[in-house]
Amino acid sequence: MMIGLDRHRKYVPESQKYYEKKRGEGKKHNQAIRALGRHLCRIIYKMLKEGREYEIRPEKGYKQSPFTTALPLEISSGMIRPE
């Protein structure tokens, strides 16, 4: 899981920014990665709770991330899978 989070942050500028924020607070690499994982879990939980799709909203002046497309999720029998 930690390797997946580390790769994710390298491709998603918003996650890299969150990671750098945690590093700036004095967290070590593994602590910052775990904090990013918790942050993403909160985002996913809220998406599922509100029935929203995943989207990255780029900040003004930033190039849009390749991961900005919305991913609809289907929840059935306890499994989450893209439609």
C-alpha cells in the first residue's frame, strides 16, 4: 500500500503538494506517506457517502492532471469497482 501511495503522489500534483506539506511539518517520508493515505481514505469515504465521482480540481495556473476524468463507481455486494 505504501508503494502505491508513493507512486500515486508522484503522478498527482495535489497529492505531491499534500506530501510536501507534511514533510514541511517535520514528518519523515513514511509518516508523510501514511498521512497521505489517511487523507485519501477520507476523500474516498466522503465520495461514497455523498455518491460523488472522483475528480481532481486543478488550481488556477496549473496544468490539468491526466487523472482529472471522473470515475463512476458501482457499489454492489460490498465490492467497489469502476463501471
